[in-house]
Amino acid sequence: MKNLNFLVAAYLFIWSGLFLYLLFISGRQKKLGQKLEMLEELLKKKG
Amino acid sequence: MKQAWFIIKKDLMIEFRKKEALMSMLFFGFLVLVILNIATGIGSKVASSVSGGILWLAIIFSAVLGLDRIFAHENENRCIDGLLLSPIEPESIFLAKMAVNLIFMIIAEVILIPLFFILYNNEISGRLPMLIVIVMLLNLGFSSVGTLVSAMSSGIKKNDMMLPILLFPVLIPLIAATVKSTTELLGGAGVAKYSQWLYLTGAFDLIFFGSSYLLFEHVIKEG
Amino acid sequence: MRKLIIISAGLFLAAIYLVFFYAPVESVMGIVQKIFYFHLPLAFTAFFSYLVAFVCGLLYLVKKESKWDIYSAGSVEIGVVLTTLVLITGSLWARPIWNTWWTWDPRLTTSLILWLIYAAYLILRMSIEQESKRATFCAVMAIIGFVDVPIVFMSARLWRSIHPVVVKSNSIAMEPSMKLALLLAMFAFFSLWFALFRIRTSGGFLLEKIKHLENRIMEK
């Protein structure tokens, strides 16, 4: 069980890194989706 | 070829008339040589294992300054549009700009390399032809990618630091190989000891001359 | 898209199970060697991203269709994230095994230089607003970056073979059970890669639609 801390650190980096990136891009996408809806409504109103 | 020759003549005439670009290049290269000597505390006698790195750092930095100028005056008055409208092919523009950059680099090196040997007390007796081969191999690779990247960076108004940021990462293997072979050469080794590095530099030159030549057309039309 | 994420999650759980409960603890390096099962797939997928970016960059220059630019940009971004993780895990492995945080091993050095090249690509992307110019310049950068890879690797290897070699990174004897765990981890990462790619590029397409709508509203 020597060096377990290095293993744990590596895994923490991998999973938190990937998870944060996933969160980041899906958050960005959600924001874009909302903006798109808003614009579509605006376009409808203007006819 | 005739068209390329025309651009080369035009650019050289402009640069030699104004001189400030060339002077800045030389001055900056000299400055780097002096600063590195003071910063590393080397004094007058330098170990050959670091001398190659110092020489090339000075040359590369001064060459980047010159590279920045290659498309600068074309963009100032949108002259590049005129060049593109004229029957001159993009390939000729690339060859011409690359040649101008090569000439600038060679002028800078002819002055900076002797200065390096004086400031750092290095000996080169009898190995000059090999040094010229190394220098020319680097020049070819540097000005191939450099011309392409410079055409891009001069079209970016928002960020004027793009040239070194884009250029240096791509150049790392070329610089590494050149520094390595120069260090071996200055250390007194025979060609056999660094011929692999020379092949690597040659491969870099071939690959990047080819790809820059082909890609330039796309870049210049957007610039 | 949701399906792809669920599949990757399942594959990852299975891979983690195999890594920790099925594959034996490596005799020389001990438990740290288990980083390897995720380090190598990270490196593979990172390299795969750059390959995709290269191909899409070429296709953009030939066809000038913005979808190729969106694909190329998406995979570079994913590639930089993965390469960052490769460098971190490589470093965390090197510390206990070779007693340094960093060795200029050819593979590590190549990863670092790749990271630099493609991080520069991301800066380039931020610095241009006009779309066709941005797409063209980025495509060119993705191409010359990828073309550089073999030379970078060769020079890193030569550099080391001239200097005395302290560490050997590729002499890991693999038992069949280890290979199986690695294979599954590989599948898991590639499926994750496609999930990330789908999400990232659909964001790019949304942005394009928004620009289009904005233009139409402006016209009215």
C-alpha cells in the first residue's frame, strides 16, 4: 500500500478534471440553448 | 519566378531605405548576447555545452523581430489586396517573402555570430563550413514556417503577440536539433556525432517548406 | 447523447473494477502502477483528438464548410484537456517510481510540446473574431501542429539516446489480466471521447444558429 497517496491524487485529478470539463461544456451548451429560444421568440414576435 | 523576384526587390528596397527594422534586429540580438552572459554569470570563458543555446537564443529572438516586419507594410495600407488582385500567384508571394526573411536572417547572423565568438571567447578554427551548414538548415526551416505564421499573425488585430506564441511551439524540435549540433560542433566533435541531428533538421525543413508552401494560399486570402 | 454518457459510465465502472480487483498489483512498482491503466488511454485519446483536428482542418480548407471548423475546434479543446491530465498523471507516476516529478522522457516531452502547440491554437481562436479568417487560420495551425508530431517525437528520442538513460518507461511486463483491464479502460475512454465530442460540437452548432438568427433579426 506504499504510495497510495499518489494513486489517489492521480485518480482525483482525472475524474475531477473530466467531470469539470463535462460540466463546463454542458453548462455552456445550456446557456446557448436558452439564448437560441429567446431569439426564436423575438423573431416570431417581429413576424 | 520573375514575379517573386519583383516582390523581393521591392521589399528589400523599402527595408534598406528605412533601415530601422534591420537595426532593431541586430541591436536586439546583441542585447540578448550581453544579457545572457551577465544573467548566467559566465564571464569570458563559456563551456561549450551551453554556448550553442546562447547563440541560438540570440539569433532566434532577433529573427522573430525581423519576421514581424515581413507583412507589416503590406497590411498598413492594405497593399496585400493589390498584390492579390495582380496576376501574381500566392506561391510567388510566399517564395518572395521567405527569401526576404532569409536575407534578413543571414545579415543578422553574419554580424551576430562573430560577435558571439568575441564575447564568449569561443574558437571555431577550421569548423566554419560545418557551422554554415547548420546555420543554413535552421534558416530554411525557420523562414518556411515563419513566413506562414507571420502571414497569419499580421492579420490578427486583436492580439499582437500571436507571432511568437504560434511560432515557438512548432519550432521547438528545430531549435533543439540546431542547438544540439552546434554544441557538439563547438565542443570539437566530428560530424558523425551529430549527423543524426542534421538529418532531423533537414527533415523538418522539407516537411515545413512543403506544408507552408501549400497552406500559404489559404492564409493570404484571409489575411 | 445521454445514451453515450451512460455507456461510458458503465464501461468506466467495469474498467475500475478490473483495474482494482482483477488485475494483480505490479510487483516492482506496486500500487502506483494502476495509474497506468488510465494514463495510457488518456494519452491515446489525446493523440486521437489531434488526429481528428488535423483531418477536419484539411477538410475545412478543401470544402470551406463551417462544420469542419466546429469539429476541428472541438477536438483540439478536448485534446488539450486530455493532454493536461496526461501530464499531471505522468508526473504523479514519475515521482514515486523515478523520484522526480518530471523526466525528459520522449513520450512526456512530446506530450508537453503538443500541449504547447495546441494551447497556442486555443489562444489563436480567442484572438480572431471574423469567422472565415478564424476557421482558416485555425485549420492551418491544426495541420502544421500535427505535421510536427513525428519530428517532435524523433528529436525527443534522439535527445535522450545521446544523454545517459536513467529511466526506462516502456519496459512494463503485462500479464493477460492487466491487458484486459487496459483494453476495457481504452474502450471507456474512447466512448467518453465521443460523448465529449458530441456535446462540445453541438454547442458549436448552437452558436452558429444563434449568429444566424441574430443576423435575421438585425435585418428586420
